[in-house]
Amino acid sequence: MSGAKHRMRNRKMRDQPTSVTYSAPGWRNGGDTPAGRASDFHHAKGQGLPQQGGGWSRGHQSGGSVYPKELPKCITSTYFARARSAEVKAMLKAVNKTTGSCHTFGALPKHMRRRAMSHNTKRLPTRLREGAQRMLEKSLQAAKKEKKEESKAKSRKARRRHGNLLLEFNRRQRKNVWLETHIWHAKRFHMVKKWGYCLGVRPTLKCYRACYRAMSSHCLLQDLSYYCCVELQGPEEQLLSALSRLTSKDTGPTFAALQCLSGRKQGSVVLYRPDQYPAQPLGPVLFLWRPRSEGSTHRQLWIWGHPTLKQDLLSELRTLCQCSEPVMPVPKPVPSPAVEAVAVPAKDPTQKPASGRKRKREEQDSDGQPAKKILGDGTRSPTCPVTWKSTTTGIVINDLTMEMVRYRLIGPLSHTVLTEALSPATDCDEAAKSSQSCFWWPEYSNQEQNMALHREQADVFQLLKGVYSSTEIPAGSVLGLTVDDPRISLPRRRVQAEPDLQQAIGVDEEKRRALTLQGVPEHCCQSALWDRTVRDNVTDNKLPEKELNRMRSELLVPGSQLTPTPLQGRVPVLLVHQPGKQLGQEMPSWGVGWDLLLPKGWGMAFWVPLVYRGVRVAGLQMSLKHSQHKGAPHFPHDYPDCPAGARFQDEQQAELMDKFTRRPPAKRTNYIKHGCLAPFRCPWQQLAEEWVEIVKETGKGTDTRTDVETAGAPPSRFSVLRSRKVLKQLSAWCQPTSSRGQRLQRGPQPSALSPASAAALWASHGRVLVWARFSLLAKGRPELHAMVCVPTEEDLRLLSRDPHCTGPQEPRHVDHFRKRVQSARKDKKKKKKKDKAEGASAESATGSGGSAKKPDAASDPSLGSAEQPGSVPEVTSIPGSISDSDSSAIPALPQAPVTPSDQDPSAATPAPAPPAEAERLVLGLWPEPLPSVTSHCSRVTLGWVTQGDFSLAAGCGEAQGLVSLTGLLHALLGQPPERRGLVLLRNPSSLQYRFAKVTIEA
């Protein structure tokens, strides 16, 4: 019987009683003939009874047999009664059981049913009224016992009410933190959930080039409030002693740098595990010291880091500072909204409320309180400690994550946007100073020294109007300021902020020159934002939008500025200068800008005025492109030796692998044929170890392993070179040039590269990677995980003959695993088909009451029997390196050492893979373990690209990545001086090599 007929019969018989068969020893096929009366059974069979062992059948049979018309001649009454009794019981049970509708009037014919029967039981016949009355009483009791919850499918009008919206938004913030600008971004950006936050990736508009033009000529705005802030308070000597173990002077300025320690400038440093430099790095952070107070050694420090770095940073700081005692947070009482400066008209008690439908309930949260907007981290438990203190060192650590808002403005006119959007706070009148107020500004302005400092800060802020570009300000300068609520001076329509030449003429030239040369004075870096009580007061007493709109509606001239400014409209802020490109000699100070730090709760109050000044808003995508154009590594993409970088690489590999497997097999790129071993990740550890072995075999680094162990770095883990001295030496040896924006080199000429100097670096930096930048000499667009290879002598001669040549090509490889994958796929389909047939036959046998015949077990064919040996292209080698003769090694076998170049790798026959391993094979991908990554292709591999694209800043394809220090020195020694620093780039899905110039920024 076909499957459709079987399903149709099951639907018809679903409410019928199941067949009951009386089982007794000696009975066959569920019939009524005992074993002792088999002759009667054979007699009935001879009369033409159809055989129905295969299941239910309908109509005449194929053999021409029909149903018998004669009854059996004799039966045994005892056995017959027992069998029928079980069937009668099942029938009675099915009849008494209510099926379908449970209402009493469902037993009536359809022509007798009425709608009113469900409300009035007297409309039912007399025989059904008693049952209907019981059901009605039962339903009423259930309704009284437990009220029915409101339906989740509310109308849109109800869902869009303010209170319901807040409840819904608060519920959605339990797992991922929302920034204060989340709603604004969600309407205009593609959102993604990363690092515990909901962040915007890229705008829905096509504005990639517009964002680049904003970074280059105007201003680009980003919300960096997801960056985590850790505050340290304590004696300066204790703080510096603990933090010195996390840094090294070899990488640049540390926490103890003079300009940073005074609070005049913001610093950046790469943190390591305590006393583990150059191994075990944590990641880069930004730090800012609070300016010193007179006669006090107590200092305050803010450390800003990526959210993936927060837990590692907190654990190390708590260990070093001995802050093991958590301080439980005290629940803060909910303040009442204070609107002192705004006159609210009193309500007339005799006035009747306006007519209309009243709300039956007020929107409330789970605690019965009116719904309020979540400010800060909504995923953190109220009982979770955020403060730790030490009784021995006197240091206190505070977790200020989401306690402040941080905006980044990138571009040469970012200072112009700030000067137009912000205005220094105005002084309050004498009546407000003398009266008692809950706001912080009247009490702060009562002290003359505070107002004198505020006036000096306002004068410095006004000097920014006379600065043509933000690049003129010293890098990392900090300016503290108190500003008025920017919503008060919001323009009626969006404008483009441009430098005003008339205001620039009125600025004092001597003060402006002192600002551009010396920076902001130290006492002007102070701000009330450092005080936690001030931040909380400003957050709690923010003027609501409702009151602000009411004040605007009462203006005589619509659109004019509100005067005077309300008392709660003063906000302390910090302006931190962000330097642009500082390393290298190309496009200096590109990507310069300012960071704006605010108290929480004021995000949208400052965001909208900044947007109304004509800035472009960007997300995570442009943050990556900003680092790429600046020629700086981006965290965590370009930090594979950090824990956060390793986690990011695993997540990226899983994401790319999932995207690859979602495509049909015929539409996937066969990376094995392209000679790409790891298209979705970069095996940095294997690369570093193989280059150490290569140098040892060539005899140029015999004692590399011993020297690395004595240098302090563990031999089993690679690291990234961050020593300024070594990077400058490598930069000089590579002779950095670029296609655009190159400046002439000044100063003394760099020392020449020699085997002795290279051997010294090999001895001290064995398993070390170098971050470098690559610029293509001709056309091409580098992609993610592109291979960086060493050109051969023939490639360099080809470039000398034709400077515009695109580069050599990689011979196509042979896929040794293709037949294995196809064979495993076919066997899987056969097994699935056989299991399906077995299940169908077993189901048929169960339905007929008989036993189905079990099929014979067939053994699975061998997966490797159809495999044929293949060949790979012969590999050429550069002078002093090994040849690629292990490119045909199969990962199913242990990886063999590099064979001599006179052996033919195509003669090796791949061993058959076991069935379990064959099932894990993916068509077009090399399985684990990988063969030699350095000598797999015809050109020796130096490293891989971590980010690459066509650079609008350089006008050519540019990429950033990591290469082996040992391999880079090995390649530079083998190249002529006029061609030194040339490498080859090849995308994972291409066979075309392209020439590129390597540049090491130092």
C-alpha cells in the first residue's frame, strides 16, 4: 500500500478503537483456530481466503481471489469468547471516551445545535442538562481560582505605549547590553550581538566612501560606550609599583610616563601577564590619570579596554593590588524627578478629568513600580560586586563599565563640530546660589576657585575655534569642561559644521600658538566628571524631554534659544584628543580626532546635537577600516597571541566554516586545488615552529631553541614582536615605501643588513611574528587570510623585465580527498536508504500483526578502495630553503619530516582513511593535522593577511598581517639590495600571485 493511502486510513481510524488480538499459545496470525484444529484453517485457506500478512488491503486481490462467503464450519466457544471479550471492552472504552469537542451539546446532531446553548442550559434537551450544568460550574470555579492571563498578542496601539515599550525594552536587555543610542542605531544600522552588547555594524545606506571622506576631510562619529572602564584609587607609589609589572619600557611609554602621569595627556600601552614580557600579552588599553591635588598623594586612574579584555584585566589587577575583599553594593533609593527651575502649573482639584477611555492599569514592572529606562549595565545583578578594596595597599578598584558614555569623533574638523555643538556652562544667578538646591552646579559655582578654573577652561575651549585642523593639537591632550545642555541650542535643521574664519581672526594668536605647541595646561585638565557623586547627581536630575518641549512651546519666538538655562542643564565632560597615524612616514596624523566622555543618561542628549552638525555615523566596520587606513593593528583581529585574539580567531573560523558548508558542494571553492591549507584560520604556531626548523637545517641558527628558552619566552608558544628598537631596525632593513603619500627620509642612514645582525635577531627572537603592512605594486585586492610568500629569483627577474607584470601563478594542485568524500557520501545515502526500507518493512509487519523477515546484514564497503594516487605540482625553492616535497602527505598518517628534493612526491600512494575519519572530511578542505604550511606551495610561505582591501587612502590594494621574523630575515638576506622588501600575496581562492612591498611601521 502506498504511503498516501496509509496516511489517509490512519486519519480515518484515529478515533476508532485499536485492534485487540487475543494471544494464546498455539494460535497463528491472530485467528480463532487453535493449533489442534489446523485442518479447519487449511480448509478455509483452500476455499480462497486472501493472505493479508503484508498489512491492510482493500478490494479484490491481484491474484483474482475474493473474500470468502462461507463461514467456518466449527469454532471453539471458549477461545472465541475470550478473544471477543477483549474487543468489546476496547469498544466500550472508546465509546465512553469523549473525542473532539468536550462540550455536552456536541453530542447533538448539527441541525439541533444553537449558539445560546453554551450560556443557557435550559435550551438543551432534558437528558443533557445535568452534564452541561456540571461543566458550566466547573469552568466558573476555574476562572475564580486562577485568572486568565492577558493575551500576549496585544494591539499595536497598546504595544506602542510608553510604559509597555519600556517594559519590552527592559526585558530585551537582560542578555545583551543596549547602548543609550541603541534605538537610534537599530533604525539605521545592521545590528549584531557581540561581546555581550548589541552593536551597529554598518549603516543600511550605501555610505562606505562617504564615511571615508568624512574621516579624511570632515568628521565621523562613533559610539564607543561599550568599552569597559576600570578605576583605580590609592597612593601613587603603590599604584605605579603594581602596574609596572604589567608593562615594559621596551614597548614604549608606560603608566609612569611624565606627560601621562601629570594628567595632561592620555596614554596607551599593551598589557602582559605579571613579569611575563614578551610572552602572554593581554591586550592594548588606554589610560588617563586624574591631575594631582595639592598636598595629596592619593591618585585616581581610569583604564579603558575592549570588553573581551575586561575579565582578564580585572583578575590581574585584583591579584597585583591585593584587592580580594569585595564591597557589596548598597541599593540606591530611587530619586524623585526634581524640576525646581521649571514652573509646573498646579492642578485644580475641582476640575474634572477629561472625558475618554481611562487606562485600566498603569504600566508597571515586576516590582510594582512604574517602568523606568535602564541606564548602564542591565544584565548585571544588583548584588554583583563592582568594587574591591585592599586593607594592605589601600587601593580600591571600581568597575565603571557603562557608567560613562564615550563618543569618538574622527576627522580634521572634529574640533569644529564640538565647538558648535557645545557651549561652556553659564553662571547661575545669586538667588539660585543662595537658596538650597539638590543640584550640583549652584554649590560648585559658590567657590570662586572653581569658577576661575571654569573660565580658564572656557577660554581654552574658545581657542579651538581658531585652530584650522585637529592635527595642530598635541597628541593625547585632555581638556576638562562643564557645558550647558546641548539640547537647548539645537538647530532647527541639520547643518554642516565648517570653520569660521571670522572667529579665527578674533582669537588671541599668542594663546593659540601656546595651545598648539605646549598643549592644554595641567590645571585645565581637571573636571568634575571624576567625582562619582557629581556624575550620579547629573544623571538623576536630567531634564526630561517632556519638560524641555513644554518650555519650547512657551517661547514667544518659536525656534529661539531657551534662556535662562535650567539649573539641571550643566553637564561635566572630558575632551580627549585622539592622535592619528604616528608611526611611519606616510600620511602623518591621518585619522586624528577627539573623544567625548559624558556621565551616563546623557547619551542621546549629546548624540542628536552632534548629528545635527553634519557628522557621519559609523559602526564596527568603519572602526576596522579606520585602523587599516591608519596602518595600526586592530584589537582583537591583529592580536593572535592574546587570549581575546585566540578566541576571536576560533569564532571567526566557526563563522566562516558555517558559511562555507551552507553553500551547495558544487558551488564551493575547492581550496585543496588552490593549494590553500587553512582558508578560515591562520596556524601561527605551526608557522613559527617550521621556520625555526628551516633555519636550523640551513645551519644559520643552530642555537635558536636554546637562546629562545633563555630569553624568557616559552618555546611552545609564539609571540608578536612589539619592541620599538627591533621594529625600527627591521623597518630600516625593509626600506619602507608606498605608492602614495611618501615623504623623504631624514636623519642618519640605516645600518646595512648583514648575516651577523640577522643571526643575532634569530638568537633572541625565534618563534616571533612581526606585524607588517603590504602594498600591492599593481592591480589586485587582498582578501582575508591571503598568503604572504617569498618570491624566487625567477620571479624577481620577471619583475625586472616587466615592472607592470601581475606576478607568477601557482600550479593547480590535485585533490586527494575528493573521491573519499564522494564515496563516503554515497555510502551514507545507501545506508540511509536501507534504514528507511527496514523501518518501512518493520512498520508494515507491525501493522499486520505478523513478523517481518529481517534482511541480511551487509557489510559497508571500504572507503579507500576506490582511491587512486594523484600528483601535485613540483615545488621550486628559494636559495637556502627547503623544497616542497611533502605536499602530497595525507593527514590521515603522521606528518613526515621534509623529504629531500630528489624524491617524487607524486609517487606516494595515499592510505585509505577509516570510515570515522572519512565522514569528517569536507569537500575542498584539508583535514587535521595539516602538512607543512611553509613548503606546501611552489612559493615558501611567510605568513598570512589578517585584514585587506582596496585602500582609498593609498589608491591601491593594501593589507595588514603577520609574518615570521625568522622567515622575513631569511627572505631579505636572499634578495638583492635594489629589490629588498618584496613579497608575493595570493588570495585563498586564487592561483595568481601578486607583487607587494612590505612595510613595518615603527
